[in-house]
Amino acid sequence: VLILTDLKWVESARFQSIVGLVIVLNAVTMGMETDMKSPVWFWVEQILLMFFVLELVFRMRMSRLGFFTDSDDRGWNLLDLSIVLSGVFDQWVLEAWRGLTQQEVGSGSNGNLGKMMMLARMLRLMRILRLVRVVKAIRPLRQLAIGVVRAMQSMFWVLVLTFVALYSLAILTTRMIGWGQLVDDPDSIPDEVKEMFGSMADSM
């Protein structure tokens, strides 16, 4: 059915708005789930995960190989894929495994059950990454995030330039002051000053 269906509506503004609302709803429910314990949240998570799985399948069917090769959205797409797969493994695969292993507790599978529970707790913490999708869903936040990343790239080169300058000055001051090459009589330089520029690390 998916092969023959026209999925152009996946890229429509209306569908993207719905996805954004669901992502925001997911963020709100995660906060409420943290403070208020209720069995209702289990079913809410199942419905939300099913929606995200279908949305991801539709997008992959629509984009085909472009889902993995598009330079503009590849990073976001891979992040979405990892988040959804972790949710599937946590809420569906591990739940099924837990149901099977609980039936085998009497046959010595307590060790495997303990490892499975630890993995389940780690995967539940990864659900926090779903909040990143809020940034993608809201265009101003997405543009701001891209601007921050680009600014951090610029700051990296500023740090590199600063390090090169400090490194060069450290070589100069260590040789001129620490080694006493600045004056004719190295002994005329106070010992306190020499200690300050006695090595590259001290000079920097």
C-alpha cells in the first residue's frame, strides 16, 4: 500500500503542523509523567510512539534514499531515526522480552532479567532526546539552533587562534626571560621572575 500511495501530503504545512503539535504534546506529557505517576502514561506513550513510527515511515517512503543522503536534513533525519528506534526497542521489544523472561524466572533467568531491566532504564532516559524534536518542529528554534552551532564553529577557530598566540608568546617569554636571553647578565633577573617563565606551561 505504501509503495503505491501518493505521500506528497507528508511535506504539507498542515501535516508538519500536526507533527509539531504532537511533539510538543509529547514534551508536555514527559514532564507530567515525571511528577505524576499513573498507568495512563503507558498508553499515552504507546499512542505517541505509534504516531512517530508511522510519521517516520511515511517520510522515509517519501524521501527514499534522500532521507539518508540529503545534506540539509540528513543530521535531523538520523537523529529522528535513532530516537524512534530507541523508543521501539524500549517500549515494544523490551516489553515483549520482559513478558517472555518473566515466565522463565523459575528456570534461572534472573541474571538476564536484571540486565534487561538495566538496559530498559537506560533507554527510557534516552526518551529525553525526543525534546530535541521540539527544536526541529518550531522553525524559529531550529534557525536559532543552527545559528548557535555555526557560532560554536567560529568560536572553535577563535580558541585555536588564541592558543597559537599564547603558545608563541610562551616560547618567546620562556627563552627571553626564563633563560635570561633578554639581558646580558642572566643572573640579574630575580629568581621569582625566572620561576614565572621557567617553562612553557608556566609562561602560558
